[in-house]
Amino acid sequence: IQGALAPLMEKGQVQLTRLPYATLTALQRQLRQGRYHIFHFVGHGGVDRLSGERVLYLEDDTSRVRAVSGDYLGTLLSDHHSLRLALLNACEGARVGLNDPFAGVAQHLVLQGIPAIIAMQFEISDAAALILAQEFYGAIADGYPVEAALTEARKALFVAGHEVEWGTPVLYSRASDGRLFDLATVASTS
């Protein structure tokens, strides 16, 4: 992801903070350190065998796998008021249950007030995920609303030969106009 975003970082349009450990404790501590606008998760997702819930797999404090539900993650993220977007680059982060259309991690986050979530319905290859990140964040930096930025990223996936994976990312949004960021304000303060 750092390589995919390098051109935007060089222009000062994106700052990237990477957690040294993929734990909820590390995330909570990092959120206290500043104002973050995007939570970008790169990892695995699936179904917890015990609860049957859709989950993301993080680490616990002993470096073991920890299944984290959208409810749980949303509790941690929902009061970080500068957060405007969660991008979940994990298998099935947007999948729903057979009997519950709100059973996915992404759906839980939007129900807890996160303005927009992009998540994967299915597995996405590393090559496609890099194109998605580069083109999506590039379009956001160019001032596109979130749905138009995702459309640009999907088109880039399609023309790069990912004819199936272009439909993997989906958007859940509470933003009425799709504008998550006020880039004019950011430009005038820098």
C-alpha cells in the first residue's frame, strides 16, 4: 500500500501511519495520537466458527489470531469523529448472512455511524487491491466524491485485466452528497 500511495505521499496529499502490530490495543492507542480520516485495513476476513458472525482477523496481544466483529470494531472507531472512511481490504468484509442483510463487518460499521465504508464482497488479489488503493485514493485527492472515486478505481481494475474483481469492492455510505473530505479547507491551511 505504501508503494501504491507513494506518488500521493510525495505530493503531500496523503499521510500514511502503519501500525506496528495489528491489534485493537495498538489501534486504540494510535487513534488517541491524532486525527485520522481513513481507516484502511489490509488483512483477512471470514466467518467466526463459534459465533457465526462475519469478522476481520487481527492479532491479540499475544500474537494469536483474534476474530473481530464489525460491532466490536465499530465501537472502537465510532467516536473518532475525524474518521470519514473505512476501507476494508479483507475477504468477505461486505458479505451478509443468509438471514441478516446487516451481518457483515461493513454493514455494522455504517450502522455505528462511520460515514462511508468500502469493503470486499469476495477475495481480492494483491495486484487488484493495489490498483484499487492507488486509483481510489488518487481520485479522492483529485476531489472526486467517494462513489465516483470508487467507480474510477473499478474502471482501472477492469482495464488492467481484472474483469471479475472490478465488482468485488462495494460502498456503504451515509454521506448524502458523497463528499467525505473538504479538500479546499485542507489546501488553504497548508
